[in-house]
Amino acid sequence: MSSDYIEHSDTGTIQQLPTLGHVESDDDIKSLLSNTDEETAEPQRYKLYKRRWFVLFLVTFLGFSSDLVWLSFSPAASVLAEYYNVPINSINLVSLLHLILPIVTTVVATWLLDTYGLRPSLLGGSFVGAIGSIIQLLSTFPIIPPSWKFIVAATGQVIGATVSPIFNICPTKVSEKWFGTKERSLSTMVITASYGLTVGNILTPILVRYKGVQFLFIIYSLPPVLGFLLTLFGFPSSVPPTPPSPSAAVKLQPYWTGLKQMLKNKQFILLMLLLGLEGGLFDTLTIVAEEMMCTHGYTPTFSGLAMGVQSGVGIFSSLLVALFVDRTKLFEETTKVMYALSSISMSIMMTISIIPNMGVLIMITNVLYGVFSSAAYPVSMELAVETTYPGAEATSFGLIHLATKIEGIILTFVMEALSQPMTYYEKIHQKCVSPGSHGDHDKATPKDMTVAMMVFSSLYCFLAVTLIVFFKTEYKRMKAERRQHAKEKATVNVDSSPENVINT
């Protein structure tokens, strides 16, 4: 940011004002703001650009495209197991790659975003993601030998999983760099809302059933390609010419410095582990939902619809909660209330899902869980930024994303370990595979996950109680911005007094 100057009316001299340079800690922020000479300082200028709405749309669309590619497998796991003639565990393992690979690539994605900015990172990520979706589509063409089809499809999934962290961890950075103080929670909510999960969970089983696997992959390869083209030609710069807020004008800590300080922040570590547990539970549920419900007589279409409705209603509740938090700044209180209600609805949902012929109640509890859990997520991400400021936004988001993937992997294997063979009653009423299908029936038959579902409910309740009782933090970013606004207001009053008016 360029330096500012002011002319003294009594001496006629020109003095350079201090700039918001590199900041190492919260104490540096206090020192920076308190050392500004009230007689020479002038108000900092901030500006909101209309193009921020296109940036918001673009980043949201890239995340949506990445989620679609991921959810081309898990919502129709049993059908794809028959199509590729592989065990259903192989399908689940491919979906699990979206949790495993980001453990490594999240660190790289965070470094790219904090070092090179949004545009280069999103451009590279969207290009690689588009290539992955096209390779996945190639697995359905006759030119690929049958024995290689699943390997080719899995390769496309691996490529997509490698770059997905870039889209998943950038929301708070976009909100900070492009949006004002009263829009940041709203921006984070819009980007992190589960559009891809909603569409993918609902559309994948339907397209696979009525149009086939190849048609599904054709449809799902279009958004990644379009996202790359929009990024290439429509996203000119990582940041706007003028910052939108005081905190956006501050040069934040370098990546490694911020990372070290965050790992020493006990409250952030607690928040990271708890949010990682919640995200891991949600990701695991997304991967095995079809297998979990089909053994109790619910079709893949119904389970996909239930997960889609859960994500869909969360979009609207997130919007309302984000607007509320942007105006009240009650980040911590809102997060705790939402996760408490989420744990209650999750427990009820898991209990009902093991009972046959409870479709209506399952939908109702899915709606409640979606309303509360989806609303909590963007608010908790902004809470993490407040807790770790002046650390870079992508770093805190990246650490939470990393914890989510690690805990999600562990939970997925735990769920599989706790699964049991289907009972005789479940074998008769299961909706997992079609008798007489061309695939290996024994390979494609899922297991009963009743015990695992009860364990999941208990873990979610543990998460909520721990968060409510032990997590306490201060809003560091908000305090810094309030001090800066107070300084600017005082400066305006001083400069507008008669003795300080510059004679021209």
C-alpha cells in the first residue's frame, strides 16, 4: 500500500505518514495504532468494489465443481461397484482419497494461497481439477480395456482430490481481502455452503439410475472446465486496488511465522481439533451414507435425497445466521448454540435411520441437522480467524481443513471396523444391490453399520459439550479494527478543527 503525506499549515513542511506494514503479533498491532501521531495522521481510506460479487461467485463455483467430481462416486457406491465389477470397499476407498490426499496437499495449498495469492492458486487448481474430471470421464469409453476402467476413473478422482484443498481453504481469505467488516461472515457462508453436496447427493443416484455412468461423468466434467475458463479470463487480480477494511490493509504474518504461533495458541488448537472432528464426522457420513441406509431398506435414491436435503436447507439457515453474526459479532456464542443443537439432531437422526419404514422422520431429522450444522460452519471459520489474528486467514482455515481430513480418515476406518454382517432380515429387505446384476454380488454387498452409527452420535455429543465448556477466546481482529476506527475518528476531529485547517 502506498505511503500517505500531510502538509503542516504552520511550518509548510511535508511529512510522510507511517504505513500498515508487516505485523508480527497482536502487540505489534497495538503498538502500530498507538504510535500514530494524532496531529499528523489522516483517516485510512477503504473501498468496496462491485467485482467482489463476481469473485464470490467464481470461488463458490470452483468449490461446487470440485465437490461434484468427488460425489460422482459415494452416493451411488453399490451401482458403481457393479459397473466396474469391484468390491464396494474399493468405491468407498476412492471417495476416501478426498480425505487422505489433502493431508499432504493442504499444506502446499495453504502456502500457495498465503505466498502467491488467490489468482495464481485458483488458476492452477482449476486447471488440474478440469484435467482430473476429463480423465474420469475417459474411463467410460470403449477405448479403455475393462480391466483398466476403474483404475482410470480412480486416477481422475486422485487428481481432483489433490487440488481440492485450494478451493476448500480460501473462503476466509476471500472474505478478508474483498469484503467489508459487515459482509465477511456472509461471504464465508456463501462460499462454504454445501451446493456441491446438495446437488451431488441428489443428482448422482438419479443420473446413474436413469442415464448411466457415462452420462453422469459427462455432466460432472462440464463445471470444472467452465470454472477454469472463468478463472483464466475473469479473475484479474488476487486483491482489489484499495483494501475493504483496516485488517485487510495490514500485511499479515509470513506463512511459517503464523503457523508456529497458531500451533502455540491453545484455544485455537482446541477449536481446530473439535471442528476437525465435526468435519470428519460429516465427511465420513457423506462417504458411507448410502451403504449405511440401504441395509435397512432405504434405496440409494432415498439416501442421496436425504443427504441432499440436509445440505440444501443448510444453505438457507447459513444465510440467516451469517447475516445475524455480521451485525452482532457473536461468533463464539452462535457457534456453541448451533453445535449443541446439531448434536441433538444428529443423535435422533442416527437412531431413526436404523429403523425401517421411517422415511418421513429421517427427512425431518436430516433437515434439522442440516439447519444447525451448516449454519455453524462458516461462523466457526470466522471465529478461527478472530482467534489467530494477525495470522493469515488461509493458514488457520488450512489447519482446520487438515484436521478434518485426518480425523475423517480415522473415523471412516473406525466405521468400517465396527460394521457387521447383515442379519437375515436385512439381507431380505436390503436395497443395496440388484439381484442378478452383472457384477459380483458378494463384492458389492455392504454391511450393517448400526453400532458405528451409535458411536458417531456419542462423538458428536462429546464435541458439543467440550466446545461449550472449554473454549474461550478474544476477538483479536475485531479489537484491532475498532482501535483503528477510533484512531481515524479522532484524527478527523483534530484535522477539522480551525487551527488545523490547511490554508490554500
